[in-house]
Amino acid sequence: MLSSERSGYRHLYRWTKGRITALTSGPWVVDKMVGVDEASGTLFFTADRERSVDKGLYRLDYRRLGAKPVLLTQPETTNAAVMDK
């Protein structure tokens, strides 16, 4: 997993078998990748997807092509998260 601003916004990408695949996209910014659950194929990150002044915690099924991020925290709030290994 890596982040890049190649689209003009910071988004998450997956590097596998010599190919880069965008995991997130759109006119919003990924703030921080918080954790990855490899067993379930779930990625957790914070972003300002709903409003640029907010930071929500999201989960994403990175194994499913075209999966959309799911907001885990209340909308219109600022959140931070830390995950154990």
C-alpha cells in the first residue's frame, strides 16, 4: 500500500505483481493510513471525504475492485485513530 498525489489529491494505491491500482479516488484527500487487516482484506484510513474540514475514519475492502470507502465515525466530526498490529 502506498499514497500518492498523482491525481492532484492524496489517495491510496496498491502495488501488486508490478502493477499499481488506485484504491481511492475523487476530489477529497486521504489524511492517513491507519491500519491493514490482511486476513479480511480491509484497509483503515482517515480522510476528508465528506467535508474538507472533517476527518473521518473509513474502511475499505481493498481486494474488491471498485469498492467504496465506508465511514465508521459520525459525520461532520474530526477523528483520529491508532490500531495495534
